[in-house]
Amino acid sequence: MLLGFYDRKKLKSAGDVGTGFTSKLLKDLYQKLSKEKRSKTPLDVPIKQEAGVTWANPVYVCNVEYAEITDDGNVRQATYFGLRNDKLPSDVTLNNDKNKRFDFLKAM
């Protein structure tokens, strides 16, 4: 699942997360994100590997744990830890803090 964050009100790519999902969780996420499906990327700058990506409106925030954030703002070794209902997508910004846990906007 692709991730994003806001920088000066523009949605930027933050890489992806591929672990931390159960079959039930994937089914639930699919149902939610299918309702937000869109034809074009919501990202400010398109990503290099757009082939096969199904885009969704950036309306959900998820909690992600990661090993590090690269210089270009992508997470490495990210694990999904669920949705956040207490934050708005516009509140999600990049914060390379020491605890390696961060809330990212889902931009599938």
C-alpha cells in the first residue's frame, strides 16, 4: 500500500508498506479504499512505478512503524499498525522522529 504525507499542502509520496496485514484486514481495507477509487494520482509528483496502482482519494490515516526514513522521504521496512480515526489527512506531515513510529496518509 502506498503512503503519503503533506508538505506545504501538497501530497508527497512516502513509499509503501507491505507487512502487518491479516487477510481480514486486507479485505476491510479493500472495501474502504474501493469507495474512494480515483483514476489519477493524488500525489503532487507522480511516482516512477505507477503501473498497476489503483489510486484512492487520500481520506484515511494509518499508523506505520519503520526502520528509517530516507533522504527523499520514503519509509524503509515499514509495518502497518492500523487506521487512525483521531487525525485528519491534512494533519499528516513528515516527522523523522526517533521513535520510528509515524502516522501516514494512505494514498493507494
